[in-house]
Amino acid sequence: RIPLLIDTDPGVDDALALLMAFNDTRHEVVGLTIAAGNVGLKHTVANALKLCEVAGVDVPVFAGTAAPLLHPSPDAGYVHGQDGFGDVGYEPAKRQVEAEHAALAILRLSHEHAGKLLLVALGPLTNVALALKLDPTLPQRIARLVVMGGAVTCQGNITPAAEFNIYFDPEAAHIVFEAFEHIDLADWEAVVAHGLHHDRVIEWLKAGSTRGQFYERISEKTRLWSIDRRGDHWHAADALAMAFALEPDGALDVQARPLSIELEGTHSRGATIVDWRRQEGREDRVAILMKYDHERFERLIRDALAASPA
Ligand code: BDR
Ligand code: CA
């Protein structure tokens, strides 16, 4: 099985992506490294532990860094609930977080699974950037890096130009995008193009197992917010990135281009600047997902919500 390490800030759409990963028999989730982002680290760690418990999986959870590398940034509690899981007041998980720091866990696991590890980053890139600063040879041991982040024509969700994960810690994103020679990217605009109709989501949730029932509870607040703010379709960003990670052959159109992270700018900090016309002569390092097989995307989600703990 392909070893899969997920760096994540759960977060409601992160949780869906994790359930998809847990349900995939061709991949083995070897760890969850936890970032701050959607909400503070205390909550994202607690949420990861709880999700593992509900899903019945024994995956180690490593806490990362509680703040962006340089500048503080506001969270997204207004989307995901103040606790990141819809404020449903769940009973905390009995299991504990590991002692090892997330950045060190990334490095250790990259050695243990050298050349084979699939790394999927679903939150701000703080932990991955720190791991790179500690050991710049990290990319040599990663088989594939998939990132959810950015807005490739600068139609962001957190500012007019920037997407949340990149905006939260642009310096970290810059470090990661400069260090890896190849990144598979599912950006916010791809997510908008792959919305899930709320009526269908509700059908899947109603047919759900223990995992699905828990997911129905924790996602209700954000789904209602989404109906109110964005209409008929739900934009489950991290789920699309996970589909791309788990079943890359479901990608129907991928465009490789150079990409830079904007670190300055009155209106543009955190923007992902894609050199679409290759004007700067840089390498095409980022493979941007443009179109993914929608039926396959829906099937991966539906199956993940229907699955029961082993
Ligand atoms: C990204 O930001 C977060 O709120 C989501 O979990 C996702 O990773 C979408 O912009
Ligand atoms: Ca996320």
C-alpha cells in the first residue's frame, strides 16, 4: 500500500478528506500532522483525534506549530465553527496526541518511507515549511506532494486575490513552492468548478454509517453557511485535493506552469501568481488541476461517508 501522510487543519472539509483517505484500501495513512489554520491548534488537534476515534482508525496524530511563521493571521471559525467542527459539543477523544512535533514527524516518516511517501497538505503549509528548513533534502524522499491551496487566476476566497491556506501563512507557502520541483495543486478555483449539490450531499449523509452520522453533525453549520453565502453547491475544498491524491487518473485536465507566492502587496499578499504564458522562463513546477471526473469525485465521497469502522 502507498504510505500517505496528511498535513491538515481539521476543519470540516479536512475531515471529509480524511474519511476518504481512511476508506482507501490502496493507501495506508501513516500519520496526521496538524497545522493551525481553520481554527487554533488546540482545536485542530482535538478534532483530528476525535475523527480518528469515530472512524475507528489507529493513526498517530502529531501537533505542529500554533501560528504562522512570521505574521499572525485570522482563522476561519466563522466557516467551520469556533471549534472547527461545527460547535456540536462532542465528547473529547480518549486517545492522546503524540509527543513528537509535526515537523519532526514529517522528516522521520519521509525517511521511513523514502521514495514512496505521498504527502497531502490540506492546510496552511507551516509544518511542511519548518520541516524543509530543518532538512532541505526532504523533497528527495517524497514521491508526490499534493497541496490544496491558492487561487490560480487570483479569485480568492479569503481576500479578492488570495485563498485561505496560502494567505494564512504565505512565507511558509513560499518556502514549500520554491523547494519542491513538482507539486500537484488543487486550488480554490478548481474547487468552485467542482461544487457538490447540497441535495446530493444530504442524501449521502442520510445513508451514512457511524462515520457519516458524525460527519452530518459536524458539517451542518458550515453547510448552512455555504447555502446562505454560496448557493446550491458546497465547495468541499480538501475533498477535491484528496480525490486528486488518491485517484490521480481521475484528473481530466492538468496544466503545468511556474507559480510564485506573493509575499507583499496591499491587496495581493498570499496570492498565487501563475505564469500562464511562461513569460519569466521559469520551470513548469506546479501541476494545476483544472478538471476532475465529477462522478468519481462524488463516488469517493459517498463511499467514505457510507463506510463503517473495520
Ligand atoms: C481551504 O481553507 C480551509 O478553510 C479549508 O479547510 C481548505 O483547506 C479552502 O480555501
Ligand atoms: Ca483545510
